[in-house]
Amino acid sequence: MADLSAFPITTRWPARQPDRIQLYSTPTPNGVKVSIMLEETGLAYEPHFIDIGQNETWGPEFLSLNPNGKIPAIVDPDGPGGKPFGLFESGAILLYLAEKTGRFLPSDPAQRYETIQWVFFQMAAVGPMFGQLGFFHKFAGREIEDKRPLERYRNESKRLLGVLETRLAGREWIMGGEYTIADISLLGWVRNLVGFYGAGELVEFDSLKNVPAWLERGLARPAVQRGLTIPARPA
């Protein structure tokens, strides 16, 4: 049985199955990237719900694994060299799990880096911009009289959707016929934009053709459907 005692986070969220990957997350667009990837690969894992509404990521136990205080994070009892290994940042975790399993990341070097660039596109552009649009459209940002921030993030989100629309022309997935971590990184964010944020009309989502069809294909995958609800909120 793996010894995870070197990771203080396990004192706050004990591992009932320490030989499995420990997932510390919430089913947000960033969090579900990892739960979807774990479901897609079939790796054994144990999810732990982190209540970000109660600021649980800012406690010393969580910060011991991710000093940036954000979900998701993992501890792999069978990390590099067979030793327990902790990792944070959803994009880095996607790359790590892809390389660990040899799945959802092309082996051809050129295609591999092309896939990675689209993951970075999500991390650097789609996530931050869609998230800010959600804040100014759905949450406390609505109270701000100056609507220029909302307009800025709406316009940039529309532009980014246009980038995806062009990329997906004639392609089933971001990389063509192969479903990859590029798709996994983006699905939750596009879904959230038109669903939870309710910004579909704002960004004229219905005027697009390729992105909605891609989103529908992605959400139809059983592993995606499961991953979108993991970790479950405690009853």
C-alpha cells in the first residue's frame, strides 16, 4: 500500500484508497478537465470534493500541494520512478496523465506539439476570458455601472469562439479525426459559457456552426458525461 504521509493534504482529506490517484477538485470548467481525463483513461482514482465556496483551497493542507490555492490538484502514488508525486495546474495534469497512459496525445512530435499549443490556447486565453465574461455577466460584475469591462470580455470571447470555429472547419475534433487533451481542455469551458454563465446569446453562439456541433459530440461521450459531475458535492 502506498505511503502518502509526506503529503499534508491527506491529513485533511484522507485517502481511503491510497494506491489510487488522489484527485482534489470541484466540478468547475478547470476541475472537470482532470476528472474527464481520468474517466477517459480508466485510471483508478479517488476524488475528494474541495469546497471552494468555503475557501478550502486556502487552508494550509491544500496550499501544501498547490501554493497557488486553486483546484484541481492530484497526488499520484505511482509517479515518476514509482514514487508518490503531487501536481497542480490542470493543463500540466492533462499532459502528465496523457504521457503516463500514452493516450489522447499524438506520438508524432509535430502533432504532439500542435496539440499542446491548443491546450495552452485554452489555458492562456479561453479560460481567463470566458471566466471574466462570466463574472461581469452573471455574478457581482453586473453591479458595475461601467459596462466597458463586460464589452471587452464579450468581444474577446466572441473572437476566441471564432478562432475555434475556424479551427474546427472540416474537423471532427481540434486535431482532426483524433480526440485529444486539446478537446478535453476546452469542452468544459465552452459548455460553461453557454450553460452556467448563460452567455450564449451575448456571444452569438447560435450563429456558429462548427463549435456547437463539436460541443455536442464531446458532451455525448460517456466519460465526459461522468467527468462533468466529479467530484460530487457531499450530501
